[in-house]
Amino acid sequence: MSDNESKAKLIECAKKEFLEKGFAKASLRKITSDAGLTTGAVYFFFRDKNGLFGAVVEEAIEGLKKLLTEHYADDMEEDFSEYVHVTGDHDELAKKLVDLIYDNYDVMMILFDKAHGSEYENVVDSVIALLESENLKTAEKYAKAFPGKRVNKYMLHYLSHVQVDAFEHLLSHESNRERALEHIKPVMDMFITTFMNYILEDDEV
């Protein structure tokens, strides 16, 4: 077995073990035995258990963050002074998000529910922080179109959490990709409506 084949086999077996038992209880001995290798292979290829976990989840989480960042960058191109609605194709975003999540279904389940004790145990918080940061940039630009208004940062913080909660709920309750997409489209419409109606408040005099 080549080095590339050994690494791929370890990642495949690790994904199954992490999904079943979570990071903390996953056994390196079981993973390497299933892969037909010794535990030394983990330390050779991945440094340690955390490194192996990262090899399982890193590509998916970075892909998610990249997709969100690119979407918000597109939204920032909108002229809110003339068209007071955050446009962009949110149905298209919904499909991209569902495709990414369901292409990496097992990995996302691990990240949301099985990462405790790993270097990635706060990954959900990092996605919320990313959303909050990008939402704030958009909201501050939106507020400039309305003299006397300012960003309601509590609502923005709350909405950022709810956005992630919605996808976590979807992932844990709907395994069918097509149904997931139909479920999440009106939820995303609700996010936009909430953003437009509640993200600004009267500025204090």
C-alpha cells in the first residue's frame, strides 16, 4: 500500500470511528486496525489524533467558510441606497449550502455533534463568529441608507446564531438532500425578512 493509499484508508476508517463514537472516545487502535496499519502510521502521517481528525474535517469546514465569505462579498456589492433589500440569489446560495453540507454529510455530523475534546470542538462557534462579522459589515452598509438608524447588534448576534441552528437542525432531522433544500429555502427567506425589518433601530439622540 502506497503512502497516499495508507493516508486515504486511515481517513476513511477514522471518519467511521469518529462518527460512531465521537472524537473523545474514538480509538486509534481500532482505526488503524480497520485500515490494516499500525498506530505508528497515525503519528507518521498526521502527528496525533487531532491531526487525523483535522484530515477528516478540515476540507469541508474550509469549503463552508469560503462559500459564506464569497456570498457576503457579493452582497456587499449591492447599492442599498437605491434598492433597500439585500438581493443576491439566495435560492442559489441555499442550493450551494445544501450541496456542500450533504456532499459532506458524515463530516458535518461529526463537526456538529462529535468534535468535543478535539481542536475543532468550537468550530460551530467559529462559523457563528464568521456570520456575525459578515452580517455586521452588510448591516452597517445597509444602515447608511437610513439616516437616524443604527445596527441592532443584539438582533444581529441572535440572527447569526439562528442561521447556524437552522442548518444544524436540518442536518440532524433530514437525510434527504432534495427535501432538505425545499425545507431550507423558506427558512432563508425568513432570515432575509428578519434582517431587513429588525436589524436596524432608531439611533439615540
